[in-house]
Amino acid sequence: MAEKNELSGNLFIEDADKLIRDLRQIIDETRSRVAATANYELTMMYWHIGDRINRYVLGYERAEYGKKIVATVSRQLQSLYGNKGFEERTIRRMVKFAQVFPDLKIVTPLVTKLSWTHFLIAMTLKDSLQREFYLTMAAAERWSKRTLQAKIDSMLFERTAIATKPDELIKQELTNIRDNNVMTPDMVFKSPYFLEFAGLKGMYSEKDLEDSLLAHLEQFILELGNGFAFVERQKRMIIDGEDFYLDLLFYHRKLHRLVAIDLKLGRFKAPYKGQMELYLRWLEANEMEPGEESPLGLLLCTEGSEEQIELLQLDKAGIKVAKYLTELPPRDILIRQIQKSLAEAKERLGNEGTEDEV
């Protein structure tokens, strides 16, 4: 009888523990939904307040009047609703919010996934396309505020392959991400990759680089970007009785593709294309699962060879070439280098368009 009572007591405790766990889950999920709803409504209110003030000031066609009206609005709203949230500085931010994001079709889907602070961070950027890029990616990949700032500091937009494309194409890609959650390779790959965490300086071998990247795999995946999953190193492929080895094999969840990465020292060379094509066709024949897209290749080199890359039309072969840096120069020099590379890439693209028209 005592044993039966003890057993019943234990079952009661286990059931009670499960009950508490279930209740906590219900409460936590509800609070999370309430917080998300409150954030959405609050941020949308900020936009509408800013938009209404902007239209009011525009109606008077007096820019200097805007400064006075913001102060007046702030005082009156604080007298009605309290000081918090309606300070003059906050009202000015609302006004700027509606100015830099005038299109509600872009703002509305982002507000459901991002906080007011995300928008404040993006508002520090001068370029509207960059603002749209960073907020769209932050929503799609669920970046925290700290991650968003880090991505901006690392010049992610300027390094992403899509940045070299025409503005209209970039906007189409961003709309496709927001509306359909569809991402293309140009939104995933970038150049250069910052591999300073590998700790390699001076002379080193390809094996040293591979070993170091795997020793810092988490940081390497963070630099590659969201969606990459490590599959295998030194992937063995037997072709015509001969062994071939791919340095690193990854899978990208959003692209639904295997990604073959080969590490190279020095400049890109034309024979690398044939080698990578062989790897990709083997992976397509032997490793690709039903429902997946064709594998992609990424050749990481210390330097590019832009004319060779252009002539070989690597994009059509599903191959990307990117530079990597194991040592970062001073930030001002790095910024100039990346901006120069981006400008040159856009110029090449413009020249191609001109030739096609002719």
C-alpha cells in the first residue's frame, strides 16, 4: 500500500511538472506575440506621426517652419500623454523615419519582424538602397540589433555580389526576399571575405588555411553568411579511377544547393574553372538529392583576375570567384579598397550593357 501511494505521489509530481512546463510555454508564447504586436503598432504609429507632420510642413512650403512645429508638437503631446516617447528628439526621429522610408509597401512587412531600434540604426545610412538592403536582410535572417550594426560596419552590402548589379535589379531581388522569401546566389556570395580570425600572417599553405578555417568553423560560417551548413572536408571523388579532393563542402539551406569551396593561394587562374566544373558535375551526379538545385562552386583566392573571370563567364557555369583577406588593413584603407572594387565592377557592368546595345 505504501509503495502504491509513493508511486502515485511520484506520478502526481511528474504530472504537475509537465503542467507547469505547458503553462510556461503558453505564457511565454503569448507574451512574445503581445510584444511583437506592441512593437508593430508602436513603430507604425511613429511612421504615421512622422508622415503627418511632414505633410503638414510641406503644405506650408516652409522648411524652417518644420523646426518650430516639432517643438510645439512635442510639448503638446507630452502634456497629453506624458513625457516618455514624445520628446522633441523622438519626434524628430519619427519625422526622419517617414522621410527616409516613404514607401509603406516596404515598411509594413519589415515592421512585423524588426524593432524600432533596427530602423534607427538603418537611418544613419545615407544611401536609400543600402537602408533597404540591410533592413530586408535583417528581417529575413532575424538579425539582432547588434548583428545589424556589425553587418553595416563590415560593409556587407558593398561586398555582396548583388551590389555590382543595376539598382533596379537589386530592388527586385529585395522585393522577392520580402514577398516570397526567395534568395538568389548574388544575395549570398560576397567578396572579399574577411578571414582575419584564422590568425594566419606572412607565408602559409592552402592546408594551413583549411586547417585554420575548420578550427574556427563557427566564425567561418558566420562570415560565409546565414544558411550555410558544413558537410565535409577533403571530399573524395573517384573519377576514371583517379582520386580528386575538394577542400570544403557546404550546403546552403535557403538556396537548396551544395556549395563546393576550393581554397587557392595567389591570383585566380583559368584552369581553376575546369577543375571546379569537374567537382560540380560529380556532385550533381552523385550527391545531389531530389528537390535540390544544381551545386555551386566558390573559388577563394587572395587576388582576382577580373579579365579572365569575365571572359570565362564563370557565373553561367555556377562558379563564383571571391577574394579573401587573412589580414585586414586599417579601416580607412579597407573602405577605400572596397569602394574602389565596387566602382570598377559597376563600370565593367555598364560597359557590357553598352556593348550589348551596340
